[in-house]
Amino acid sequence: MQTKYELEDLGLVVWVPRELDHHHADILRAEVEMLIQVYRVKNLVFDFEQTDFMDSSGIGVLIGRSRNLGFCNGVVYARNLNGRVKKIFKASGLGKIIYVISEDGKE
């Protein structure tokens, strides 16, 4: 899995892979945790532009990062949610703990 990361004004942007299943979730979790510590990141932005599938392991990655960054008053954002990912956010309650940035850049 080749995941793309980039530091932007809002924080560390993580492009979520096409499928965020158990295997990919473990890798993504480890990489993001390492980058948070190395760059002292306060805010994370998960970009779902390429994502077609996310299971409970992927949801767990998002919840865990939100909880961990919340301890230091950080924020987790999500952007570029397609219809399928929006349904997952709604059904799982992720939209209540993660700020969703709409296509026009507003929360």
C-alpha cells in the first residue's frame, strides 16, 4: 500500500486508500501515528477522494486518531466523501466526532 501524505495549512493530509479494510487500517494507523509524532501534528485531514470501501477497522482508525488528537485539542477533518463513504459516516456516527469539509471547503 502506498499512502500519500502532505503537510498543509490545516494540518497533515492523509489520502485514504481505495479500500480501508483490516490490513490497510493497521498500516495506515502505524504510519499516521509516526507522522503525528515526527511532525508534531495537531490536526489531521483524511481525504477520501479515492476511497470506495471502509470497514469497521477503518472506522476504528478514524475514531482512534480523533480521540488521540482530542487530548491535545487537535481536530480530525474528512474531505471528499463520496456517497458510499457518506453513508458509512452517517451510519457509524463518525460525522459527530469528525468535522466533514464539504466540496465548497466549508464544514
